[in-house]
Amino acid sequence: MSAEKADIGGFVTDLLPALSRSLAEEFNVFRVMHHGTHEKQLSNVFAWLLRPEATHELGDTFQRIFLDRVNAGLSTEDKLPSAGYRVFQEVNTTGEDETADGDVGRDIADILLSSEDAAVAIENYGTSDGHGHDYHRYLAHAAGSGRRAVVVLLCIRRVAHLQRDGWEQAAVVTYAEVLRDLKAHIATDGVWRRRHPEQHFFLEQMFHHFVEGPTAVNLNDQLTFIKAMCDTGESERYAMAHRDRAAAEFADIFAEHARRQFEESRNALTEVKASLRSFALRALRDQVNEKLDSGLIETVSARYRGGWQWCVQLWRADDHPALYLVFGHTAVVTVQRAPELVPSPDYLRVFVTHLPSGPNPPERVIQTEVSLAEVMAGLASDDVRLRDAVLAAVGTD
């Protein structure tokens, strides 16, 4: 690549509008339900497809497709039967002798295909990576007492350098490979499609999400992408002979930048939380208490996790409801639950709300004038904008 090209951060920023429009324009049940964001969810789907008796009504079609892909990488003498397996999930591969020797943790295979004379232990993950599991333990469990056995990495994409500690010996099967084969089979089976429209719809959604992927349906978006590639020096990738490798390398760079951005932005939220708690302790509590006759703020804390992690709690006396200073994802959750619409919420600002009780929504959500950048930089002790917002919320008691 050219030494003069812009850094990948600028490139990603230029591309985000086009990519976000393309994603937004395409309905897909997997995206709507956020399904497939965790390996257990997809393991459930693949186990369903692998079970001949399951409600997909395809019999052992997918089991044969999957074994054909596994066998394609094996020598003739190592090939396994293409059907006849029972399907198990969340199988503990830790041997009894290991457990007897000491405190050995459970090592769980996502899916196990098992028959009398053969078995396949499947680790399902985004990349071809054992990610801490023991390949040799998987293989030994699958082999049992003399069965032919194979360990398979079922994944979105191959990343060979991640396969180590025995996992380089595993067969690798990608979602796209087996789903593309299943799609081709279904295309030839008109009877199944007519008799099973619900299953067909579900699988079509799966094919689109994991095989075809989001497409830039708008020509202007495609041209914007090309312009960004040219402006940043990344257009050399269009000249690479191996298109699949060029696309994979580009996607890995993009994904790495997104990962760094996510980690750094989460660190920023943590910094906002610490700074906001500090300001509440040293200034905001006294500012508010000077204006109240009852329900004084007694304690400031920031101990919640999960959906309510990004907040600072103001606990009050005399059984008055607590107040939250919320931001980030917690602000999103709060605004979504509010009975009154918050017009044009700006999630780069701090919000104030009452502590919701159980499933009840917050009584009121107030968007303050204080930005997250100002909180990180440090609010002055005489800044009363948060005080005024808190007092407005107190007025609803």
C-alpha cells in the first residue's frame, strides 16, 4: 500500500455513512432480533439443522452437507460416514481421569455428532480459533473407545494464524460453505419449499445474513465507497489478483479498527463515570442540598452493572426516590422507557431521571446541557447546570 495513504481511522469514518445506509435499508430477522451475536445462539441453529428429526423437515440433508465438507479435507482412509449421527450440545469433554487427578475445569464442546463408529466434536466460533479450548481433549472425547473422530472448527471465517496448540489439525468449515450448499439443495426441491414456507423463509433469512451479507443497494453508496478507497490509497486492493484474500485482509483491517474504537470508547465511558461521580461528591451534592428542605442527597454511588452500568446514583433521605445521572447505553435504555417522549435525544450529554421501581418506567427523563466531553475534561465546582436539572427532576416528587 502507498505510504501516502490516510490512516485507516479516517478511511473508516468516510465509509460509515454508506455502510450504515446499506445495513439500514435491508430487513433481516437475524439483525432485528440481534440473533447470532453469541456463539450459543448459532450453535442452537446449527444443531437444529443437523438433527434429522427436527422441525426443518429436511431429514438428514444438512448432516450430509456438513459431513461432505468435513470429509473434503480428509484422506480417503480417514473419511467419516456422511449420516447416521445423533446430535448433542454443550458436551463436557473433560475426562474422568483428569477430574480424578485434581481440580480440572469443564471443557465444553458446542456440538457433538455421535454414532457407534464415528464422532465429530464441533467448536463454533466467529473465527477459526480454539479460543482456550483443548483440541486434544475434544479429539479424545470424540474418539472414545476406538471410534473414528474429527474435531471441526465451525466459523464465520478462516484465520489460519489463530490455529495453534493442536487446532491447526482441526478441520475448518465456514458458515458460508455449508449454508451455500444447503441453499443450492433447497433451490432444487420445489416440493419442500411449497410444503414448508415458514422454514423456507427462516433459512432464506439465514442465507442472506451469513452467506450473501448486506449489500450496498444504492449506487451512490457504491461510488462513495470507491471514492474513499481511492482517496485513502486503499484502491490498490482492487488490483490484487486474489480477490477473496484481498477482501478478507481488508475486512480484517476494518474489523481491527472497529475493535479498537469499541474498546477505547468503552474506556471513555468508564472515565465519564468516574469523573461524574467525583463531581457529584465534591460539588453537586452540596449544590442540590442547599436548595432542598427535605429529601437531601445522602450518598453518591456508581456500583450498578449491566444495562444500568453507565450512571451515577444520588440516594436521598426521608424515603424520597433516588435520582440517576445517566449517559451512554443507560441513557438509551432510560429514554426508551420514558412515558414522555424526549425530543431529539443527544446521547453525548448527561441525562437525569428518577430511579425506576422494578418494571415501572422512569417518571421523567431530563436531558441536561452538560456534555460527556465536559465531564471528562472536569466540571468547575461552580457549574450549576446539573444542579438545575436535578432540582427540576426533584420537582416531580
